[in-house]
Amino acid sequence: DADVTQTPRNRITKTGKRIMLECSQTKGHDRMYWYRQDPGLGLQLIYYSFDVKDINKGEISDGYSVSRQAQAKFSLSLESAIPNQTALYFCATTRTGEAGTQYFGPGTRLTVL
Amino acid sequence: AQSVTQLDSQVPVFEEAPVELRCNYSSSVSVYLFWYVQYPNQGLQLLLKYLSGSTLVKGINGFEAEFNKSQTSFHLRKPSVHISDTAEYFCAVSDSGGYQKVTFGTGTKLQVIP
């Protein structure tokens, strides 16, 4: 079984809809991240969490919110989706002290019409 | 602040030829350096990393990278590529302190031509 899982893997939605992307990990890591990948732009950090009570905004947090329900679960919400949020979204985890080595989920491809 | 530059967005290379993917970084503090690979329809996975010690780092699938502090570079190399190496490669930098913020480059697509 995969160590970092994301659901759904693909989602098509309409402008204005609320969407939640979920991430779960079985690696026992304390740090979790949400990234967005757009062609030619690499990965941009949306939110990150160092533990359940420590959540921080990344570079492009506007229009997104997160929830760390447990150490193993980190959800990303788009409160009112817009077309320019169409992208590939990745969850990643790491352990404090692992020198930034991150472990990625398989990604969620989100299309906003 | 830290940043990563991957100047080549695409690199075509014939099978069994050598390849070098370039990465330059900037940072005001000591850093750790990484290369990640993303195969089609998959997440990123770690290829290799430099934390300290020997500046030549060997990774999986025959890849290696050399840390050059004076040139602030961390180029990725493979002496002979295979079709299966076709993927996108991301260079990343992390500060070596407790925060360990990771910054990714924009990626280089390696296309291996049969």
C-alpha cells in the first residue's frame, strides 16, 4: 500500500463549487504539505503543517484553506473554485530532522470549468 | 530567501548518450540540495540528496550529482540514459536549519529518443 495517498485522483467541478482534497499518510511523519503544480512553474507551496496545531500559509494560499484533522490527515479545500485553480495538486510529508526530504502522494488532477 | 534555477525546460537526448541537467541555487544560509524525479502521472520521488560531506552524490537509477559551492550549482548527470529515464526532473533546495523550507525549481523534462 502507498505511504501517502490522495483522494480523489481526478475531479472535474464547476466554478463556485466547494471542493475538498484529502491526504492521508502512514509514514508517521509530523510535517505535511500541499503543493500546486502548473506546467512550467514547478511546485508552489499552498499550505504546510508542522503538527496538528501548527498550520501555516505558503506562497499561494489565497482561495484555499486546510484542515489537519489528525497527524496522518491533511485536507485542502477550495471554498469557491475558479478556473485558474485548475492544476495538479500534491500532498507531501516529511519528518522533522529529515533535512527536507519529502515524500509525495500520487497527486489529484483538478479541473474547474 | 532561497531560490533555484533550472535553465533548461526540456532536454532531448538519444538513448545511451550522456546527459547533464543543470541546477543553480541561491541562498544566504547553508543548504541541503535535492533532485526529484516525476514519471508521467505520478508524484515526485527522491533521486538523490546532498547534506554534507563528499560533494559527489550518487542516487538511484545510475544518476549522480555534484555540489559546487563556489558556483552554487548542483548539476545532475547520467553517463548513459535509457528510455525509462524519460521524466521530469526537479532540483530543490532546503535551508539546513530547523525550519527546512524546501524550494523547488521549475523542472526539466528529459526526453530520451530511441
